[in-house]
Amino acid sequence: MARTKRGFVAKKKAYDSLEVEFKIHDALVKARIEKKLTQKELAMKLGITQSNLARFESGRTNPTLSFLQKITSGLGLKLTII
């Protein structure tokens, strides 16, 4: 029983540590859609490939801070870390 509880706690901590990443990711995808931009249009604006943007949006890549700044800037947003 204790082992199961420890496993749950470890998984919860891992999930909680990713919560900020999920929120940033979701906000950027939502902003692109609200601005009625396709992945291809935003990618061209950013000077990246559509497949690179798709990998980010699907969660298959761990973006760098500079990549996040590039996307927010391309969407007319500002990335603020508090």
C-alpha cells in the first residue's frame, strides 16, 4: 500500500511540474487559432517550418525559451516570466 501511495505522489509531482508547460502551450495554440492563423501561416511568419510548429503544438517537442519568445512575438504577444 505504501509503495502505491509513493508511486502516486511521484506521478503527481511529475504532472504538477509540467502544469506551467501545459498552460503556456495551450495559451499559444489558442492565440494562434483566435488570430485565425494556420500553422503554415504562422510558421512562415516566424521563419520556421510548419512541421516544427506542429511538433510544438502536439507536445512532441520540448521548446526552448527562445522558441517560445519567437512564437509569442509572432502572435503579437509578450512572454512574461514572473
